[in-house]
Amino acid sequence: MKEACGVFGVYAPGKGVAQITFDGLYALQHRGQESAGMAVSDGEAITVVKDMGLVTTVFDERTLSCLPGDLAIGHTRYSTTGDSSWRNAQPVYRPVGRSGFALGHNGNLTNTAALADKAGMLPGVVASDSDLVAELLALAYPADPADGLGPLDGLGPLGGLGPSDGADTGTADTGTAVGLSAPVHDRRLEAALKEVLPQVEGAFSFVLLDSTQVMGVRDPNGLRPLCLGRFGSEARPEGWVLASETPALDVVGAHFVRELAPGELVIIDASGVRSERLFPEEQVQPRLCIFEFVYFARPDSRLYGREVHGARRRMGELLAHQAPVDADLVMGVPESGVPAAEGFARASGIPSGQGLVKNRYIGRTFITPGQAARDAGVRRKLNPLRENIAGKRLVVVDDSIVRGTTQRAVARMLREAGATEVHLRISSPPLVWPCFYGIDIPDRDELVAANMSIEEIREFLGVDSLAYLSLENLQAAIDAPGAGFCAACLTGEYPVPPPFEADVPAALSSAHG
Ligand code: SF4
């Protein structure tokens, strides 16, 4: 299973924003490894650098030193729409207004075709849904600067860049030496967002930048995460950060402030941070992707106020109560199966240990056609520890089963290494529906659980027993009472209607909640 992008934004004059963005993207590398990029503004001009590859491949010291600026956004990409090519690397840039704007997107839109059609775009004109949104924003950008310029009338600040943040007067507090000089506020990008985003459906966490402002916005269901951090103290902020996950704040030395609310637009400039709501209240229903907890997010991430590692450990504990088994050793499939294995061992009293070693230098799993090639791909990634395994009855804990490729190869590998029994425990329910919101969960015909019974899957994988965590136990493990989740790939209940052509029973989808 693949994630779909990490986004980052920073407003921190005088702090070396290119290096900060690099560090933030590096912490978000697990969310996408196909391309990386950043857009940096020095207050006048925007420079965009992006290329195919990992963050460390695209940027080096020399590149970063050529990117002076006070504000920046960054992006790491895994493609779920559009092909994997330079043209689709982000941020995307549009040269409108004073200096243009740049945009980075995490998520996937569900009404791309309708939006392109409505805007009169011919098929093939836009390369991806991010490209489409940038195009729509450029079209909606007020032509007359007077339409978008003005003081911060009637908008309450959430924080400023100094003891006097200047928000009342619409001027920067230059006395703190951290604010850009911004005598007038260019509201054109904000105006374009307010016009375009209410028409956009699906999953989006965007970061945007023009010459003097950084913005972040989440879709009304908050399907993909986005959080706000701060440099300096609450009383004396020295800059602001936006990031897909909290570890990106930690590595750049920013304090976590809060998660952006579903449907919220945050605007950061010399005056501080402002918040706007772009969607009618009835449309705003929190539905964070539940797989952020199961698999996608880093274990040290905090979502809904809960650390992901603890939730994964509790998934394992509840799995041990739900599907106990007699065994000699509990082992997790590295990396994301390991915390749940720790929980399973703790709750069952069965010793835990390492049974597989992962090659740390494999950046991504290669999708190769054919079962033999896929098995070879798994062998390239994982290798058994024979002395730990030989003669033992094993409980193997993994986070999810998509096609079953990895688990089948792992079971064979463990038996060849001498395991006498292999009992597979999965810390999430069966994946039976595709994802339309930016996660690469394929068509139903490729999802093993959509086409086989549990017993058939057990036989196909070659394991002695198989059990999945129930949805109730998954939610209990996350332990965020009242928090809303998307679990459509498990239940078929889509919070946003899937595209028309989707192979999903209409009765199962519910509009906006
Ligand atoms: Fe996440 Fe599944 Fe919902 Fe996609 S369908 S957003 S993977 S919970």
C-alpha cells in the first residue's frame, strides 16, 4: 500500500526557510518517494525547485544555499492520479498577480472531470488534480489588484510574530525583526481559494504560498492530516510551520500548536496567523483516514491528540484478546507490524522477538508484475533470522493485507527457515473497497479480501490460522472518543461520493457523511 504525499510550509523570516523545509520534508519522506520539491519566496519573487527522487536526491547543500527566503512550502509525492513524471512533481506554480503562487497537495479529488469540464478545459490540458486546482485558482485570481488588497478588516488573528502583531492596523511588527514588511495585504490568492475550494470535492490538505503569505487548508472532512506549529514562545512567536505530521514540527524545532480543523483555511503572514472557514457548517464532518493510525503515519505522529505508536500497540493487545493462539514467539512484519506485535505479546504473555530483518536502504517497494517477481521483491526487502525462528510456533503480526503478496512470501520464507507453525494476525479489518481519497488501495478485483473468504485467504497465504482485528476494536485501540473517521475501504461507506465510474454500489455511499 502506498501513501500519497507529504506537505510542509513555513513562515520564518531570518531563519533559513529552505533548510527548514528540507528537514521537514525529510521527516515526511515516508508519505511519498517519487518526487520532492519546494517553493521559496524572498518577499518579492518565488523560486521553485523540484525533481524526481527522494528529498536527499533532489536537494543538496548547494541547492539549498541558493534559495534565500522568508517563507516556503514543500512537497513529497507519491502519484495516485497523474503519472510519475517531472511534470507532475510539486509544488505547482502559476505566474499570476504580483509574483504568482505555488501549491502542494496531499489527497485526491473525486470530481476532477466535472471541474475541468465546467472550466472548459480540454482533456489532457491538466496533468493531475493538483494541476487542475492550480489552474482553477489562476482563473479565479482577481485581475485587478484592488479586488484583493486591503487591511485585515474584521479578521481576528490567532497569533502574531511579536508582542504587538500589528493585526489591528494591517501592518507588520517590524520591531521584532522577524516580519516581512507588508504594508498592504494581497488577498487575491485568498479570494481565489474562497471561490474555487467550495466547488472541489474529495480529499485535500493544501499548502500554498504567494510572495508574502503561506496558507494551509483542509477539506471539510479532514481526510488527510495537517497541523500547525510555532517557533518561539506563545508570547513571542518567531515563525510558523504547517506539516502533514507532527514529527516534521519536532525535527525543525517547532512547537505543536494544533491540528487544522476540517474545512479550515489558515493564513500566515507578517501579521501572524488568521483562520477562516470556507465551507458551510453542515458540510463539515471530521472523517480522518483511519489508516493514518494503522499504517501511513509515523509511529511518533500525534493525531486527534493520540500518539500513533500507542494506538498500534493497543491494536495488538486487542487482537490478542480477540484471536488468541498457542505459540512460542510473537513477531511483527517490519516496520509497521512491530508495535502491534509488541502489544500482542504483552497481552498474550507470549515472548516477542525479531523474526525478520528489513533492508533499511530500500526506499520504496517496487511494484513488479508477476508473482515470482513480487516474491523476489519481498526477499530483497525482508530476510529471516533462522536461529529465532527454527522449531517455533510463530504469531506473525502485520498491519493489513492488500494483495497478499508480502504475507504469502513471508509465510513461505518463515517455514523454509524452520518455523513449525505460522499464525497470521492483522491489526486492521479486511480491505474490501478501493480508496478514492489519495491512498493506493487498488480495484476490488486486486483486493484479496474482496474476493475470498477468510478461510480461502488463509489457504492462499499458506498460514495455519488467520484473524483480522474488528473495526470496533480498531476504534477502541485508537481511543479517540467522538473523533470522526473515514473507514470506507473497510465498510464501503464513502464520506464523499466516489467518481461516477467507480465500481461501488451507490447504496453504500453517503454524501458528505
Ligand atoms: Fe483511508 Fe480507506 Fe478512507 Fe482511503 S478509504 S481515506 S484508505 S480509510
